[in-house]
Amino acid sequence: MGDDHCPPDDPASKHDMFPANILIPPPMYPEDIDPLPDSILFDPIGYISDRTNHTTAGALIKGGRRIEVTFWVAHPPRASYFSVRTPAGLEIGDHPAIVTTEKDLALLRVPFCHPNYNFNSTDSDYFVYEAGTKRKQPRLKLIAMPPYLSIPDSNVGLLRFRRRGMFLIAILCWTFTIGQYDLHLYSSKTKSWSKRLMYIDSPEAAKNYTYASKVISIGGEQGSMAGLVAWVDLWNGILICDLLQDSQILQYIPLPSPRVPTLRRGSPLHVRDINVVGGYIMYFEMCLYVGLDLEEGWEGATSRMKVSRTETEWEEGCRIKVCSDPTSSRVPPNLQEGTVLKEPVLKGRHAGFPAISLHDDDVVYIMDKHKFLDKKASVVAVDMKNQTVKGAADFVSGVFFGLTQAYIPSGISRYMGLWSSTRSEENDAETSKNGIAKGKQAVPEEGEAWRRGRRWR
């Protein structure tokens, strides 16, 4: 990548207050920008960097100083990243993070505090990033979070209404009474928070549900499903809440019966994922076979349920069993080439962190590592239906990954080219107006420079 990995405008002395591993600039893949992917895999951990592009947007933090956020998009199975540009002397006590995304929005958390003091919402600034449109550039908005809450990222949901020009942020917090939760709801229309007490719809369900592994939006902007958000306990079931109604009921839907062996150890995100794709709630589960008296590898299965206010039955989907053989001659020596394999054989012994593709039917992304604690890994696109590997890429992260979430599927990428395309069209029109002949290259605008793979400030 050359200078793109170590830009000269990132002097270490300027950022000596930050954790060292977030100063390593993330990789960039300019060839992935045109066309933009329909969905991406976000590394949820952000970086500190002075690099910018056409996605850059800025805002004032609570202390009155300005920061800028920039996104670096890549086609899956490569990971996409984001970076934060800060003024000199501003202290960040932990890694910036993507909390969640929805349509053209991303909710970000930046902990402006002393290291090791990031305990509650007052220790971080929260921002909503809005991708640009043909008429306006990207925007970054500071959100005032409830100061009395300790907010796990996995408890926060985001619901977008583009036609209404508004969004909702929802946080579901346990009240320490079984089956009862406080729903904290922020409306961008009123710029205020509200709270109401919620109850799981049955005592038996209340005993089964433990904690949210992730939050997904399952309703659209219009129709009977509008306003539905689900807090998912990936070991047990789903709590569905209608944010647009005054109801205090949380509907519980259990996950389907396991189709592969289940070992409930550690985070369920290591072996399970759930998302909404094409009008269905898609669910994936896997089991890793390592050090057992079996052929090493992993087994996975998908299930789906139609998005409906009344549907509670799961349909069985695809199933796959994958051999893990580091010495196999059937595997090319460099999986980064993205060669489609005729047989599902991977090179690593430890696989996990499944992520259901939001645009590629029946594809699940799997992280593949030789050892569980390895800092190097590959992300492999597995076609469940055709039993093949569609592609693979190295996964690069500035932090250790292995115990929690490694990447976040997001559809925000489909909106990120609008502002750049508009500026390019305007630039072409201006070039034509000034009489510059075709074939002679004018100096590109900033957004166009990014599209061509150049770095600009």
C-alpha cells in the first residue's frame, strides 16, 4: 500500500495520548470503490488518522473542539474501516467504535476520557453519521446520551426513516426484575429522550431470555412492519419491540432448535449470527471441531423466518460441513486470491465469528485462523447453497480479536457514493463549461481523487 499505510501527516508526537494500536492506519483498497459494494463488513474498532476522503464529516464534541470521521470501504470479504481525525492534545481513553448502523446512518462512540475511565455514557461522545446525498454532503451529529446509563453497545438499536428525515435510537435496559426492562428512546425529531417500562409477554419466556448479543431492525419505513426492532439473545431467543406504538409488551420468539452440536461457551457471536435479508430473519449457527476424536473442521446450518407480526415458525435452510486441513493440497497457498474452491476445505484450525451477507444470497462470512489467539486471520465467503468458498481475504485489525465481535455487516456502503457521484458530475459540467477538451485531464475534485484511489487532505 506504500504511503497509504503510514501517511506522513500522522506524526506520532501529535497523538501520543492515544492507545498505540489505533494509530496504525487501516489498509485502503481504492480498486473496491467503483462500484461500491451493496453491503460491507465493518471492523467495529476505529483508528486515529488525518487521512480524509469524500465520506468525511465533522462535528463539535462536548468540549467544543472539532473532530472528523472518515470511512474506508472495501468489498467483502475484505473488511471496511473508519478513522477519526482529532485536534492535537485531545485525549482518547479507548478505541472509537461503531455501535450499530442502519441504512445511511452509523452510530459511533468516541471515548474522550482518561485511559481506563470509560465506564458509562458520560465518558464517551456519541455521534450519528449520515451518508451524503446528491444534494447534501455527509453529516456528523453529536447525540446527548442519558448521563445516568451504562450502555453496552450490544443493547443499542437504530431505526431509520429516510422519507421522514428522522431516526430513533433505542436502548433496552434490564430493571433487575425478571421480565421487566426500561426502554430508553431518542427521537431526532424532538432531540429528546423518553423512557417506558416494558414487559416480556410470558413468564416462561422471561426466564429464558438472558441478555442481548446484538440488535437488528426488522421493520421497514412503511406498512405493518414499520417500527419493529429486535434484541437478540443468540443463545435463546428474540425480543421484538414496536418503537412506534405505546405498547409495553416485548414479544419473545425462541430461536430454532439446534441443527448442529451446541457448546455454550463464551460469546455466542463466535458461533452464531442473525440478520434481516430479503424479507426474512436469517439465522446461522456453527460448531467447531478442534482437538476431538473427529476430523477437524466445523459444521454450520441456516434457518429463516418470514418477517411478520404473527409468524413464529422457522424454516430449515442450508447445511454444510467443512474440513479444516492446514496441509491440504486442495487449498491454494494464498486464500487472498479469492479462488472459488470446488470443495469446502479451509487452511485454519479455528473458525468463527460468522456474519450473514446482506446482499449475497446464502453466503456467510467466516473468520479462519490457525490458532485461536492468532493476530492474523482470513475472512472466507462461504456459499452455503453451493457448498463452495467464493473468496477470501486477509483480516487486518489494530486490536486483538478473538473473544468478542470481529466485524459488523452493514448496508451503509450503498449510500456512500451519492455525494461523490454528484460532485463528479458537477465537476464534469464545470469542465465542459470552461471549454476543456475531452482527453485533457483537469485537476480532480477531492471526491473524484478518492474514486481514483488517491489520498488527499
